[in-house]
Amino acid sequence: MHDSPAELRYLVVVNDEEQYSLWPAERELPAGWRSEGRSGTRTECLDHIDTVWRDMRPRSLREAR
């Protein structure tokens, strides 16, 4: 039996370009991504990402001047 989507736990993950995503907590992180430190429901994680990820451009583009 699978958990309902509302019961699944997620991690907020970030890559070297400071791009955010969420990832199922029970799965191994994909290469190039690390845990940002926040976990919770899908909605909680997406709300957090919405709060912290203000400039969606990759870091390399933001730093190019």
C-alpha cells in the first residue's frame, strides 16, 4: 500500500547553481543535489521554496556581470 500524496515527506534540495526543488525523503538524492535542510509535506516544502528562492536565475547567470 502506498502513502497518499498528502502523507509523503519531502526534502527541499538545492544544486550548485542554487536552484531549488523537492525530493521524496525516502529516496537517495540525485547526483548534483544536496539537502537544503528543510523537510515536510509537499505543500510545506513548496511554500518554503517560494519564500527563499527569490531570483530563479542560475547562480552562474546572476554572478555574470
